[in-house]
Amino acid sequence: MIESNQLVNKATSQLSYTLQIADNALIMGHRLSEWCGHGPILEQDIALTNIALDHLGQARSLYQYAAEQFNALPAAEKEKFFVSPALQSIIATGKAMDEDDMAYLRDGWDFRNVLLVEQPNKDWAYTVVRSLCYDAFNFFFYTALQKSNDETLAAIAEKSLKEVTYHLRWSSEWAIRLGDGTEESNKRIKEAVTDRWQYTGELYTMNATDKAMQEAGIGTNLDDIKAKWQERINAVMSEAGLDIPSTGWMQHGGKEGRHTEHLGYILAELQFMQRAYPNMEW
């Protein structure tokens, strides 16, 4: 019985871990997609739209895997895992979950993305700063995740890393361009760094799921990633003529389902069609 419980705990932790990664990708992709048709110049409008599609593609692969993991859980564990009423209704019927259910039928408290990715675009500088911080983390995270004992996660990481490498180059170049540009661009990106820095600490803070997955050889050591992330961010900031904020206090809660009000507005838009017309298929 003890061994059986341990296997169940590992399975639920692994599912939570997959959803953390998937939710980051989905919400980041949706935020960036809001720039489609609104970019400062056509070339960058297209570039950012393609980056958004990369994130959504990663999210889809991860949600497909999360659905497989969920469907393999014992019935009692399925009933406890999600709080969202729409998913509880599906679970009660015994129907298998799929990737669309994961993306479109979960309420905010069942999402596990970090708070950084749900913050509003505001302006180009804010978008660049958020992308830089997230892309730098993602680059080192996916690099490490390639060594995961979970073959599916390792394969997704290997495929995604090719895209993330470009994302990091794009956001780094834009951060330098704005920081080392005009007086106005420098002012705007300094403001964005100051405002968004408080959300960066959650990227590399280990929660219970991160720790369990690291011990199982599935997840990565975020302490190692933190050092690499700081080194990369410091290098870009230095070249851009920007200072790292001195505050040590950071916002947390997203990984545990405690979000800012911004996620609710994202989900209201993102999930509208599926909520208004249940069981719709494209």
C-alpha cells in the first residue's frame, strides 16, 4: 500500500510539473499574440507573432502529455486534482481528458503559471523586459530538462530549445537596443525593469513539485538555473546600460494557483468560444 501511494504521489507531482511548464507557455504565448497587428514595425509584428506561435506549440505538446498523465490516474485522484467545475463534470462522466480540456476548461486557480507571464504587455519596453527575463530562464531550463528521466519531457525540451534560443536572442537584442537607444527608449525600459523585476524571483524558486521532480530525476535544479539566469541577465543589462533593481522582495503564488487579476481577463478571452459553445472542435 505504501509503495502504491508513493507511485500515485509521484504521478500527481509529475502531472503538476507538466502543467506548470505548459501553463507558462500558453499564457506567455497568448500575451505575445496580443501584439499581432499592433507591432511597432511590420518585421517585428511578424517576429513576435511567430514567437507567440512557438509558445503555443510548446503548450500543445505539453497539454497532450498532461492529458495522458491525468487519464492514467486512479479515479479517486482524478476527482481531487482539479477544482474547476467544468472539469469536475467531465471527470464525473468518466470521459477521458484531452489537450483542449486542459487549456479551455480550467479556471484560474487550477493554472500553475508564474505571475510574470500573465502581466499586461503595457508597451513595447514592458513586453521586451518580460520576454527577456522569461526567455533567459526558459533557455537554461529547457537545456537542463533535456536530461530528464521522463523521455517525453526531454524530447519536448530538445525540440523547444531550438525555438527558445531564437527567443532569447530576439529579446536580448531588443533590450540592448532600447537601453542603448534614445533618451525616451532608455527611460521606458528602465521603468519596465523596475516594475517587472518583482515577478522574476518565482521563475527559479523551488516549490514542492519542483523539489519532488528534481529528486525523482525528472525535473531540474532551479538553484543552478538561477545562477546562470542571473549571469545572462546581468550581461544583457550591462550592455544595455541598465541597472538591476536592488530590491530583494519577490512576488510568488502563481505555481500554487494564486494569481493576479490579469489571469482572469486572459482566460475570459482565451476560453470564450469553448465556454460559449461546449464541446466545439476545430
